[in-house]
Amino acid sequence: MNIGLVDVDGHNYPNLALMKLSAWHKNCGHSVEFANMFGQYDVLYASKIFSWSADDEYCYATRDTKRGGTGYNFNTLPDEIEHACPDYELYHCTSAYGFLTRGCPNKCSWCFVPDKEGDIRPHAEIDEFLDGMKSAVLMDNNVLASDHGIKQIEQIARRGIRVDFNQGLDARLIDAPIAKLLSRVKWLAPLRMACDSLAMLPRVKSAVKLLRAAGVTPQRYFCYVLVTDIDSALVRVESLRAINVDPFAQAFRDKKGTPPTREQKDFCRWVNHKAIFKSIMWEQYV
Ligand code: SF4
């Protein structure tokens, strides 16, 4: 059986679902490759993350196309595929990728997670997808909201596995014991949090204080800043700068994918272009 894979909007960032499908089909003895114009495929899997991404414009020779991913509003794989160890060769990964938990107990109005994934629940043990690697990119939406997630972090710290919580850690859940646990973790990337509203600012400041007091030592602390209203985003960005936390601005898109305004895009460019951000203030940039 010939299997073709199409990563519609991954831009070379490893697509976890495709890696799992690849592993599962290879275990069945099937031939798997990224689809190309010359291939003939019994089944073609197309995966898309963002609903606003354009579909792949090419036509592939196949009898059966299956579309999945949050971009197609279809986000589940059968259990035997969902829990297969990913095929890391597909993207030449040097770190493992996976989820320890799925879902989130919160319901932030702008976020797709509550609708698409539901409440927080255990998903996997780290060994399900580690595959002998020394580092892992963990894509959990709110790992600290789960006892299972915290137990897995304890194991990760004990075994010296280097990690990146690439969706960020919830600052509201970082208290002194969690900061102490995180001080034992080896970091693959900056420690990330989110400051999506003014109400989050004191929570982020308190988390940063606790983390620094506990000696949590990633290279940098990094904070996602959702940009809806520019005045609010500016207060958050400057407050983060003042405590030596790197802001990363993300322009708000509603669930229909309406493009951000020109001002939101300019603001994000100012914040995210570090040479500009360090040299001029927003008022001058405008
Ligand atoms: S805490 Fe994060 S993952 Fe959970 S609903 Fe809010 S934005 Fe989404």
C-alpha cells in the first residue's frame, strides 16, 4: 500500500499527526512518503493546523484523500494511531514531540482549545513518545493543570530530559512548590508563559519572582502577548520589558480567521523585531 502525506501549513515544523500516521503505516509494512506530483497513492493524508491556511493547490494521484487537523475541524486519530510513537525520521527530528495531557480547564474566549479538545485529561506518559531521545518538545496546552502532567514533569526532572513546553506554562499555576519542581528541569528553549490580558500581568510578575527565587535557569523567560487592543498590549509589553522578560506579540484573529488590522501587525513587528524593540519606543516607531 502506498501512503502519501501532505503537510498543508506546517512550513517544516514537524506535524505530529503525520508522524504518527507514518509510524503506524510503516509498522503495517506500507510505503510512506510526502506526496509528490509523480506518486500514485492508495491513501493521501492532508493535515492542516490553521483554518485560514489555503488548501494545498496541487492535485495528487490518489483514490482516497483523508483530511484532518484543527484547520479542518477534525482533530482525532484512532487510539492505536494516536498512541503510536511518532516517526521522527519524517522531519529529521532531534527531539521527541508529544502531549502528556490534552485539553484545558479554562475557557478563554479567543482560544480554540476548549471547543476542540475539551477539559484537561491525562494523555500519555513521556516514554510513549520519547523513543530514546534526550530532549522533548511538549505541546500540552496547560500541563500544570493536571496531576498527571505534574507527575510526568517530576519524572522528566529526575531523568534529566531536556524539555520545551512550547505552548507555555500557565503563570496562575506557578506557586512555590511548582517553581521548585521547575528549578530541577533542564530547558531546551526559553521558559514560556502567556500574558494575554492586563489581569494576567500581576500573575506573570509573581510567577517570574517565584521562578527566579527558586533558581529556574532557562536561557531566557519569554511571554506571549495577545494583541487585541494596542493600549493594553503596550502596557503588558513594557511591563514585561521592565522585569527582563522577552515579550512575543501575537495579533488576535477571531475564530473565523479575520486578518489582523494594520496597527496590530505593525505593533507585532515592533515587538518581535528585537533590534527595533530594543532601540526605539512604540510612539517613535508609529
Ligand atoms: S489557558 Fe490557554 S489553552 Fe487554556 S483556554 Fe486559555 S488560552 Fe486556551
